[in-house]
Amino acid sequence: MTVRIVDSADVAESAQIGDGSSVWHLAQVREDVRMGEGCIVGRGAYIGTGVRMGDNCKVQNYALVYEPAELGDGVFIGPAVVLTNDTFPRAVNPDGSLKSAHDWEPVGVTIREGASIGARAVCVAPVTVGRWATVAAGSVVTRDVPDFALVAGVPARRIKWVGRAGVPLEDLGAGTWRCPTTGDLYEETEGVLALTAPATAEEDDA
């Protein structure tokens, strides 16, 4: 496999792009980015200085991933998503002088393995989106999202649980949940969901 970077993309020389990754038209990948294997950065997307991305991530068209964001393996960032990095944004200091890079401390958004951020959602740093969670399109995330949670709204709140396949889970009662697509079983304990019984290949074929 090779890295594909189209001519109109702006990729810093110090960025590390993993094997099999693609950076498409008008995208910008800043200095010291570390991108894993098999990633896709869509048209017009922005990956900020020093951002870390795992393997097989997808950053869709015109998404803005500001430093110091960290994306785990298999993360999906939808079109026009924004991962912010300034808790108290101002263009100027109290004395009216233009703020420089030394006048504020960037804070990042962390997206864990397999999680998906829907189109035009905004994650307001500092927040963490848990493993295999889903943020619905247009949501504004202002607090941490648990593993396997589906959150929606402004501000985003959990409305369902989802499994690794991304579809809502079926409630079997007594804190047990089942994925209708894979057959995986999950257990909820005090508002935390965990995968307890992954379906076997034989069960999937049944």
C-alpha cells in the first residue's frame, strides 16, 4: 500500500501519514500530525498541529479537527464536524491587544476507539467521547460521553445505547442489552454499559 495525497492538499513535511491513507482535495494536515494506517481525510478537512489519529479513521469533508485532539482506531468524523480547542475563546486580550499563541492554552477533544461523530456536530473541549459511542448529527457535546452511548441534542444527552455495529440495542431486561445486528450481549451497571458476550461466527450465521 502507499499514501495518497492529491496535489491540492496541504500536508506539512513533518506530518507522519500511515500506509494506505488518503488525503483529498484542499485538505490541510498541519505540522507533527501522526496519522495511522488506512485513514481518509476528506475534501477541505483540517487536521491541526500535533493531532493524533489511530488506524482506519475517516474524517469527512470540511471537518475541523483542532489540536490537541486525539482520535482512536476506527473513529468516524462526519462532514463539517468541529472539535474545538479553546474553552474561553477571545480574539483579543483584556487590554485590546491581539491574542497570540502564547496567550492561551489549547485543550483537546478525545474520541475513543470506534466512536462516530455525526455531521455538523460540535464537541466543545475538553470532552471525551467513549468507545463505540455515537454523537447524532447537529449535536453539541459539552460533557463526556460514555462508551456505547447514543447522544443527541443541544446540549447532547444520552437517548439510547448502541453496539459496535452502530445500531440501537434491544432491551432484554435486568440490565441486559442485545445488538440486533451482531447478537452481541451487553450489560448495564449503574449507567455504564460493557460488552459481556460477543457473538461467535456460528451464532452470526444461525
